[in-house]
Amino acid sequence: MKKNWLVLVAAGMFLAALFLASGPTLADKVYVMTGTLSAVDLDCNTAVVRVPLSGGKIFVVAGTLAPDVVLKKGGLKARLEDFQPGEKVTVRWRSTTKGHEILALIAK
């Protein structure tokens, strides 16, 4: 009887660990930040946004644009080449195994 109880506890712990390991991945978390566009590379379809944080720190969102990226400038649909370094932008992005993926880039 004691062995059966230990097997049940071990199986329960294994299932709990499996459930926790299969939880949301980093790619499921989407971030929205506002900063300054510091670079655009049309050939690589990438953008770099420097986001100021507290304490004078800077967070850099640098990545490729998602296939279904939303690009807007002045409330209108835009192309990557419409954006210029130095513009204030809002970037929506997620982390992937290949780095940051930009889901939206919006300038007012």
C-alpha cells in the first residue's frame, strides 16, 4: 500500500512539472513601449527602438518585422521606408528564440 502511495505522489509531481513546463512561452507575452527610432534597415526588414527606463537606463528593442506587422504613421498605413531615425514611436513586440519580433511600429 505504501508503494502505491509513493507511485501516485511521484506521478502527480511529474504531471505538475509537465504542466508548469508547458505554460506560456516568452513568445506569448507581447510588450508595448514608447521610445525613439534609432535605426531602420530596409534590406534586413529590421528596426531598432531605444526606450528610456527609470534611472537613466535604456532598453533596446531591435528585431525583424513580423510578416503581419502593423506600420502606421500619422494614423495612416505606412511602409518601413516611411520611418526615419529620431522619430518618437510606439513599438509592440515579443521575444522569440531568434530575438525580438516587431509586431507594430507606430509614429504620430
